[in-house]
Amino acid sequence: MFRGLAAAAAFLLAAPAAAQQQPEPVDYQNPANWLCVPGRADACGAPLPTTALNANGYGSVGRSMPASTPPPVDCFYVYPTVSRDQAANSDLVPGPEEQAVVSVQFARFSTVCRPFAPMYRQITLSALQSTMAGEPSGDFALAYGDVLSAWRTYLRDHNGGRPFVLIGHSQGTLMLSQLLAKEIEGSPAAKRMLSAMLIGYNVEVPEGKLVGGTFKQTPLCTRLNETGCVITYVSFRAATPPPPGARFGQAAAPGMTVGCTNPARLRKQTTPLDSYWYSDPSATGAPSTVTWSSQGAPPTPFLRTQGLASAACVNRGKTGYLSVLVNADPSDARTDTIPGDVVIGGKVVPGWGLHLADMNLALGDLIALVESQARSFRR
């Protein structure tokens, strides 16, 4: 994975700074302020060369392509903390980091839905460095205001009564959680929401319940064809669950737990995952941390592994997380480990789990869920 996502976790270490005087609002009628819009040759319209990695090594090579005809569903995506701009809040000029994260986390959804991904003035990596030095920096309200404006523009000018899915990770999930709680719940649009995929940050629910914490009306998804619900998880290796005081996987409010929905067809038991990995670190200069196969370097920038990892939801008191097990076999050709840990100062931060791989671990499963929910909604 790339270095920008590694710093995304640090955003969550501190409360956002108080809002400053607001700059001019963003014109989201201008296509230049969107990373992805349907039918354009952008980050969501490019083919993604992908190789299957099986137990016997590299297999078939294909290209993930946007649907040839417009799908009946829309996806609205907000990306995690990746901006390398030097200011505390990013500008609206897409850099290679924004383009890369969309390719890694979101572009494949264009096979099943029309993609919408706004640029927004997010809290930057530079602001995170200041925060970690004890000087909170960045205007969270400015970032959320942009996401809210983009959503309202999408709903007014592009939605046309279509069903939609919300998709976010890390800072993107924080933005969409506010949007769902403040703007969508109780509105006519809520009836068209297939699901909100809020990955990589705690969504709280009362222990033993499906709704009533972060969201007052929107429950966790429990069935394959259920709509109007939330798919959420924070991922940890099975051998290293969230330790006491972990930022992820430990609910803050009394009587609450961290919601978890197993993205692998929403089954409760341990289930193989359909994973997609970004195997080429050249876009950011980050070193490769995984030897994917004994056959050598991957032939394409993206890899698909089916069943290399399995997962199950765990909830014990205030603790809730997706427990991930790597199905290692030293005798076969593929890797016996996966990336995803947050590393700061050369050390793995145990309280962040597999934050950098949250989306990749189950990307194929999440895409399949959109297809299933769309069929259910049409019926």
C-alpha cells in the first residue's frame, strides 16, 4: 500500500481544531472539482491491470473496466487522508496521491455503479505532523462543509431518484458518518440508500443491538439482500486484537460496542475474503513489504487473492472488530503474510490494526454486496 494511507491513521489521534473563517464555497457544478464522475476518462474510468494470485502462483491477467452501460446504482465515495499539500487543509487540485487512492479503493466499483468522488479540502498529512507534535492543526468543519456541498450538488443535479451507496475510509468515513447522521437520516433520500459502507473508523452501537449509537435510525446490515443499512468494520489480525486503549475497535461511550459487519456476504462465521491489492509501490516510492509470490515480482500493478485471508466479526463488551486470519501455507507459491499494519518510527502501532488494508481485504466482497443490494432494491 502507499505511504499516504499510512499517515491517515494519525488524523484520528486528535480532535479537530476549531473552525476558522470559511473560505469561498466550492462549486461542485464544475466537473474539475470531482475526482470521478460517470462517463469521463478519469481515475474511475481507466482500466486496472490485475493478476490473480493463487496457491500455485500467478494466474490469469485481466483488466477491471467500467460497466459498458450505465449501471442502475450510484456510488458516492469520500477518500481517506492522503494529501501532501503543505497547508493544514488541502487545496482542490488533485495530486498523484488522490488519484492513486481512488484507483486502489474505489475505481473497481465503477463495474457495478456510477462513480462520484468529490475533491474536498481535507485535513492534510502536514497537519497531521503538527498534530502529532502537540499542535493541533486543520479545519475539520471546512472539510465536512465541502463533502456536504458535494453531496447536495450530486443529489440535486445527478441522482435523479436513483438508489445509491455511500463509501468511505478513515477520514472519509468520519465525513460520511456525519453526513448520514445529520443530512440523510429522516430525509427522502434515506429510502434510496442501499447501504453506507463506512470502513476504517469506529461506528458505535449499543451492546447486543443493531442501531442506536452513531446512527439513530440506520441499523447495521445483517442479511445479504438487506438495504438501508450500514456495513462497517475495523480490521485486526486474529493474533493481535485491539489492546486496551486502542483507538480502533474500542467503543468510547458506556454501554456501546464497535459495530462490525463481515463484508464476506455478511456471514457471522469465519469466511474467505475476496481481496484486491496494490502491488506496485512506484507511484509513491514506498518500499514493497510483501514478497507476493516465489515466482517473482507481480506482472501487473494490482493483484486479486481469493481465500488468502479469512475474517469473522468479534464483539466482546465494548470491543468490536473484524478478526483477520491469513491462510498461510509455506509450501505453496503465494505469500504467507499480508500488508496493512500502521508503522510509525519503524514499529507497528498495535491499536490501529490492519488500517491500511481495511478496504483491500474485502474489496471484491464489497463490490458483490452492491450488486446483491441493487437486485434486492429493484425487486
